[in-house]
Amino acid sequence: MTQEKISEFCVVSLAKVLRIPRDTVATDAKFTRLGLDSAMIVYVMMELEEKLGFELSPDDFFDYPTIDDLSQYLAQQQAKRSAA
């Protein structure tokens, strides 16, 4: 899955959990600024794990605090797993 597809999936998932329109989710906004709390992070994390097929950590959302950062990291992780 490309970074763009991961980013789009994150936007859809965050919009759903935050109950806001997709077009209002800025990919460069920090998750905390968007209003994401720890329970929401776990929900989004589980959706991403299911979609990507590998485990994530809630720490990933703090280490990569925007959709842009997280999707880039996840695309790199997925590429590494595919190459192995």
C-alpha cells in the first residue's frame, strides 16, 4: 500500500472516529490538535493494523504525530516487510 493510500485511509478513519467531515481532516495537523484521545488512537490503530497486516504501537502516533508523518513511516515499514 502506498503512502498516499495509507494517508487516505487514515483521513477516513480519523474523520469517522472524530465524527467530522473527511475534508476537514488536515494531514499535517497533529493528532492532539485534531482532538484524538488515547481511546480513539487505539481504535484507529486497530483499523490500521487490520488494513496493513502488521502490529502497531500507540507510541507510533506520538513518534509520528501527523497523518503525513505516520503514513510515511507505515509505508516504509510495509515496504521493509514486503522486501523481507
